[in-house]
Amino acid sequence: RIFPPVPRRTHTTGLAATPTPLSSSRISRSGRGVRQSFPSPTPATRYKRYEMDSTFAAAAAGGGEARGGGAGGGAGGELILHRWPGHWGLPSLSPECIAVETYLRLAGLRFSCEDCKTPYASPSGQLPALDQDADVVGGTVSDGEDGVGLRQDPSTATYRITAHLKRKVRDLDVALNADASTRSLLTAYLALVEAKLAPATAYYTWVDRGRFAKHTRDAYGRAFPAPLSYIYTWLWRRQVASQMPGYDEERVLLGVADAYGALAARLADSGGAYFFGNAPSSLDAIAFAHLAFHAHSPVG
């Protein structure tokens, strides 16, 4: 296990009669209303210089014991994380769900998890989603809400949740935001992770035919009976591929190499266990989610 267990509820209802086309978790898609979030597993290149074992331990230590947190629940009530269920030795099939869970653990918050076998079972229609006393965070974002603006891709859920946690519960970046240059550096690295790693995760999970047939179809279609498992995953694959014209393996790998090289240099320069010293930030949570997929997902 990457993390110690937290209280878990498995939610199996909410299967749709017909599939809804969706984007990979970090590929933009316009439109409003309830949309699906789909996990984007891993690029092929592994980030060797990031000390994953120590990061796993630090994240787990931040999470505490049975409740998944140490320093009390979030302001205002219990936190429930709705996430894709675990697979491949990971706590969730979605790196975005892992990113939110890592943030909660690094922040020392108490929370429980509800495993949703499809996005339809989430109260927001997307995964991840965060429920705080029936106040659900993680759906479609309207202009300016939570500081995210008009972001309309399914990764909006993760940005909304972290923005909510920063504003109302605990901000891991509060010390970094006090300095303009450090804040700009944090923003740049977060953008780098999304711009370079996301296309790679989508490409190797969905566009690459061999990996899709051998790993992806089974992992993401297992919640559906045949033939829906084939139909749904085929539609998802077609949707992702249609939004990646011009991408090939060389382009993807070059982007990944650039991103991980920059992250390795940042970690070396930090002088601590995390990207900005001895205290975790939101960058550590998001990078950790990708690294966990790289270490455990067979599509990488």
C-alpha cells in the first residue's frame, strides 16, 4: 500500500444507460453542465531522481491513522473524498484523485474515502469530488469561481478542491504565497506538470494501441458488464485521441523528459525533502500523484 487505509465506502450505483463522451483528465474541453472526469494514468518515462520512498513515507505520516488525517477534520465538518477505486497497487485509478488525497494527508486533515466505480456515482458527476457536510466541491466551474476562472477540462475538479481546501481548510502554499518570486515559481512548476505530463499520461493510456488493449480497457471498463465495458472504453479512447492531433511518442517523451528534468533540478535546489524546502506544498501533492502512477501503473 502507498497509504495506510482510511474509512472506505464503495458506491456502485449510478451506471448510465449510454456513455457520455469525455476528455482525458487534463485535456481541455469546452461546455458546461455535469461532465465526467476520467483518470489519466502515466507517461512512459519514470522520474528517477525524485526519492519516492521517502515521499510515500512523508505523505503517509501526514495522513495519520484510521481517519486518514492527524490534526482534526476540515473547518466546518467531515471531509469525504469521492474517488476512483484503487487498482495496480494504487489508492485510486486516477492521478487526480491521488493528488487530492495526498494534499489532504500532507495537510494533516481527517477524511474518509468513498470509492465510486464510475463518475456517474459521484455527487458532482466527476471524480474526484469532495463532500464537506453536504457541500460538494468538484463539479463544473463558472467564471471566476474558486479562482479557477473558465477552466472547463475535467481536471477542474482537482483545482476546485485544492482551491477550496486552501481557502477554507488549510493552505499548504501559504508561506510560499507570501513572497512574489516564490509564488511565481510555484505557479510555473504547477503549469509545467500539467502542460508536459498530462499529454503523456493520456497518450500512453489511451492513444497507444498496445497499452490500451492490454491494460487500459480492462482497468477502466471493469465496472461495466460486457459489451458495455468495450463500448465505453472505446468511446473514451476515441474522444481522447481526437483531441491529440499531432502527438506522437517522440513528442510525448521529449516533453516528459523536460518536465522531470526541471522537477529534479528544483528538488535538488530546494535543500529539503520537498520541492520548496522542508514543508510540503501543492506541487508536492500533484507531482507525487504522477510519480505514484509511474511507479505502479503498467501502462508506463
